[in-house]
Amino acid sequence: MRESSVLLLTKNGARDLERLMPALYGQQCATPFEVIAIDSGSTDGTLDVLRRFPVRLEQIPPEEFHHSRTRNFAASLARGEILVFLSQDAIPASEDWLATMLSNFDDPSVGGVYGRQFPKPGSSMERQDALHAVYGEQKLVKDPGHRDGMGYRFYHFSDVNAAIRRSVWDAARFPDELRVFEDLGIAKRILDSGWKIVYDPKSAVFHSHTHTTFGLFKRYFDIGYTLKLLEIWDAPGTRKSLLRDVGKLLENKFRRVGQKEAGQMAGEGIRQDVAKSVGFFLGLNQNYLPLVLKRHLSAFRVFG
């Protein structure tokens, strides 16, 4: 039987883990799985929640946490043939979440799989629209042999809710040089090495964050910088497909501005979409900005 390892990176996530852990251990999965948690200095009840379940718990100092290196460390501890990466605030939407995810690896040419993300109740219109645009209802098989006009979606991958074949991770690993968007980095390595990546919308979780407008600006500044760094921005179809989807998102919000219930949310969503676009453009062109300004504009301190 093919064993899998579910890998959690935790810090002060007790509230979400109270929901996640029962959902995780309640999975209807025919194959065995282990759970490994790497905690980086929780001061709430996170450790108490984890210890109520048969989790292998490892603790590291907060200053040692690194999005790429800590995930690589967690993977190095795993016994499973399939490595399942799950954020502490991503709640499986069904009891078949894990089994559905793993079933895609029956195809020996599949190196990675990621699932759908539903916005949590009360999410902003910006988050609802953004997640709906990226995580659709259609299953996608990203085959390096032909891109099928996927544009920027070809390299999209999120380790909020994902799995990677152990042998593929051994060869690719999360890039140590990336402080954030490490999932984008490993996805590019996987696809460029000839492996397929599957997007399976039936392996879904509830996951979304509340961002301020300036927070989104800074986040998308880092996304623009990363797409340029990884040479994804210049990949076939990336620019055209991204501009098309940004236009659709704005158009949808403008149509709702006059609506009684959605008008205020639409106005805020438009402001946030514009802020994201400006941040993204500046991130793409960060070479023209002084270092002190780049450090201020970066959400994840990608410039040290």
C-alpha cells in the first residue's frame, strides 16, 4: 500500500487546528498516512491541540522558519511515498479530500497535484473573485509536452493544499533562494523536468485570508518580482492571459457597483484590484527602484 505523509507547518494556529485535525483524521482514505507538524514557536494552544492526535511534532525556533527550507525539512522527515502539504488554516471540504488527492498519482507521469480553495464565509469580494478565477470547477492536467493555452495558469501551484511524489521532491526540492512563493518555484522545476501537475477541484479545502488594500499591494509586488525572477513572466501566453483575467475581474466588480447589497463591497474590491495591479507592475520592474523603497514595498522581505 502506498503510504502518504501529511506535512503541517504551524504557529499560533490553535483556533484553526481545532477544526483541521478532526477533519484530517476523519478522512476516508484506504491507504495509511502519517502526520508531521513543524512548529515554529507557538505561544497559544497549538501544541496542546496537536498533542491530542498521533502527530509527530518537531519544534524549531521562530527565527529558523523559512518557507522553502522548513518545508524541505518536513519532507526529509517523512516516510510516505506521497508528500501532502497542507496549511494549518486550510480545512478539508470533504471526507474524501485526501483519497481524491492521492488517486491522481495512479498515473506514473504525475509529479504533483493541487486542489481547489474555497473562500471562507465572510471573505472579501476581492478574495472570492480571485479564488474563483484561479480555482475553477474544471480539472486540469498540466503536461509539459503541450500547454493548451493555459498561460500563467500553467505554472500556478499552491502548497496550501497540494501533494508531491516523494521521488520528484527529492530531485526538485523547494528553492532555498525563495523566501516566499516557494510553491511556484518547485512547480516550475517539476514541470520543466517533464513531470505533469494536476489541478483537481474535487480535492478542496476552505482557505482564505483577510488582506488590507496596502497588504495586497505589497503581496502582489512580491508576486511580480517572483514571476520575473523565475522567468515565468516571459513564458508563452503569461502576459496575455493575466491581463485578460485582471480585466474580467475588474469588469465583474464594476457591474456590481450599483447593486444595493454588493455595491460597497464592489467599490472596495475595485480599489484592491487596482492596488494589486500597481504593486504587481512595480514588482516586475523593481530593478528601477532604490533598495530602501523595495524593502518597504515587499510584504515578505524578499530583499533582505
